Amino acid sequence: MQIQVAKRLQGTEEYYFSKKLREIDEMNQNGPKVINLGIGSPDLPPHPSVVEALHEQAALPNTHAYQGYKGIPALRKAMADWYQRYYGVHLNPDAEVLPLIGSKEGIMHICMTYLQAGDEALIPNPGYPTYRSAVNLSGATVVDYDLVAENGWLPDLDALAKKDLSRVKIMWVNYPHMPTGAKVNREFAAKLIAFAKQHHILICHDNPYSFILNEQPESLLQFEGARDVVLELNSLSKSSNMAGWRVGMLVGKAEWIADVLRFKSNMDSGMFQPLQMAAVKALQLGPEWYNELNKIYRGRREKVFQLLDLLQCSYDKNQVGMFVWASIPDTYDNGYTLSDEVLQKARVFITPGGIFGSNGNGYVRVSLCQDEKVFQDAIDRIKTAIK
């Protein structure tokens, strides 16, 4: 018996990394293990006090029941305090903060809350592929907006304003940007907020990378007027090395948080309480935690620069976040060609930029989520295998 999948899924492909990991697993069964420099999953552990808090809470007899959909008050307060301390943004923990079981899930929650057939959503090209998938699954139409190096990987809002935006309800933005590592500046933020107000568009800002190799973490909500047009997602995955724990947050106007909660409460249940209490501990860590984390990432980034120099790629040393984005040499047709050659000859995997959109075809992305020794091994393999 064959059951056809729903139309909403027929245009949605399996996630690129899901397929690529199967290929790498097959290669690992037949030869030296592939060095995976593709996926941005932190390899470092959370702070010991976070793990200790999880153990302590999980050992209690009364912490294993279903939890409320809004998260425990202590977690919402910790998230609000974190925003105040590091971004200078005041939030009401009872109404303007919604804990999430990972911020990726929040992308789907937002799209399913606000989008339907006939609506349009602006999606960055290049950008995180999940934005496109979530919009498609909602039944709305994706409208790409171009990001290019010549404009600092920021959208050309003047060019966008000349298009018919009457059906656009939301615009996905992500700074520090993945995959390019670009940052916003005050001038652009002001222009984006004015653009959103003029065209009645909800700006959905995905902000998981602001603490990684960034001197001053920023939230779009810290800029004047943003409260009226911006919903922001954030996460402990990168900043606290808790990717597998699935702790994210949505912050913004109370009415929008309530809207999203209507959808979310029909999709999942509350987060495991010991995990929530451990997240509280992570959110209370001081600047020394982030400083030490970034010291490690800086060392790794220097190794990645060496690797990319071997491949004759060019890159901006001022980019931030958990990856290095690099332009490929003219001798390759696109990033897929370079990525496949490095994988097959050196058994090192780096991500082709084209998976993030057509504007990424001439690029590759290297993750910083490996030890310096692993990067050195990758460098040695490339030196030997690729002439």
C-alpha cells in the first residue's frame, strides 16, 4: 500500500546535512574517518555548574511531571535578566518571554502562527535553509531577497521597497548572519525598523550567534522603535554549548508572544523542569564564561584561516559567529565542486555555500566546532592530497 505525502511536504527536500551525514557514515566504514568541518554543533561542554544543576534537579522526586507551556517563572526571569544584562533590553518575563524547545522549532511556530496560503515572506539568500522550509510548510510563498558581499551581506532595502510588498507579512533576518558572519550596524538597524513600519512587515530576527567572536553582543530590540516591529529568537545552543539540550526563547511584544503560544501549546508540552533549572544556571554565567569560550574559538579560527589559505580561498577576517565564510578560487565552478574534491581526496568535509541559496554558490563555509588538533589534521591531509 502506498500513501502519498501531503502537498505541503512534496516541495520540501530532506535537509542537506541529513543526506550528507549518511554519505560520510558510509565513507567512514571504508577507510580513514572523515574530518567533519561542516556542522555547527558545539563540541565543548556546558559550564560544570550547569551540568551539576541538571543532576541535582533530576534527582529530586517531584520534578518529572508535565510542565506548563510558558516555562517555569524562574526560567522566564533568567531569560529577561540575561537580555537586560548583555543587550540592555528590558523585558517583562511574564508576558514578553517565551521559552522554546530549541529556537529552530520557534521558526516553525512563527510561520505557522502568522502565515497561510496567499501570504508572502521575505527570506535571505544566502540564509539558513530552515526559513525557506518553514515558510513553504505554512503554505505561504517565499520571496528571496539578495545578500551580496558588495553590500556587506545586508539587504538592499531601497531596492526591496520598489517591489510589490503588499502580500509580505514577515521578513526573516539573522545577524550576526549565518553563513557569512556579517553584523548589523546602528544605521542599518534604524533603516530596517523604518522599512518594516512603512510596509507593515513583522521582522523576525534569529539571533543565536551574537556571543560568538563578537566583541559586543547585540539584539535588534535594543534599537529605537524595534519593539513595534521585531520578534526575536535566541538560543543557548551556541552561547552556552547546549545544542542538544534544546533551549531557546522568543522575545517581543506581549500580544505576539500570546499569538505564538496559541500555536505552540498545540504542538508540544513544557520543557523538562530539571533542564529548565539548568538553563537558569547557564543564563546566570558572567562575562568570563563567554570570554573563555571566545578565546578557544579565536585559536580555532586561525587554524581555519590556514586551511582556507591552502585552498586559495579568500575571506573577511572581521566576520563573527561560529563559522568562517570564504570565497572559492576561480578554478572551481562552485562551492559544491570544491567541497566534493576536498571530501573525496582528503576526507575532509566543508560545507558548500550553495546550500544556503544561489548567492552562496561561489563560497564555502567551515565550522569552528572542532579542536585545534583536528583542524591541524585536516590541514595536513589537504596539504598531502590536494596539489
